[in-house]
Amino acid sequence: MQEVYQEGETRICLIYDIVMGGVANDRVFDTMELYFENLISRTEAIGRLAMEKPNMQICFRRQEICWRNIWFL
């Protein structure tokens, strides 16, 4: 854990070597844009989003982590 001080406030930033999480694809962004512009209803947006498969992304923040944890057969 690393503390970052800015203008009298303490902000805590967690530093990780590997970050994993979901990533939205273009169809998700397109659906959200249509919804926020009131071009489709909430029901339509939810229906479209329910059909999308989740995309997972893994981010290795340091090259050393790749060298230690990834092997090719």
C-alpha cells in the first residue's frame, strides 16, 4: 500500500502487480450510448446487455511478473 498526499488530503493507492477484471466491448459502449441519448428504452438496453458475454482482461504491470509466472510449452 502506498500513501499519496495531495492538498492536505490523504489518498491511499493500492499497488498491484497483476490486475484482472471485466472489459466492455464496442457493443456494450454502443448500447450505453443509445440508452443515454434516449434512443432505446431501459428494457431494450438491458435486453441487449444481457446477451453479451463477459470479456476478462489480465494486466501484468511489471515485466518481471511475466518472466516469473508465464511459461510456454
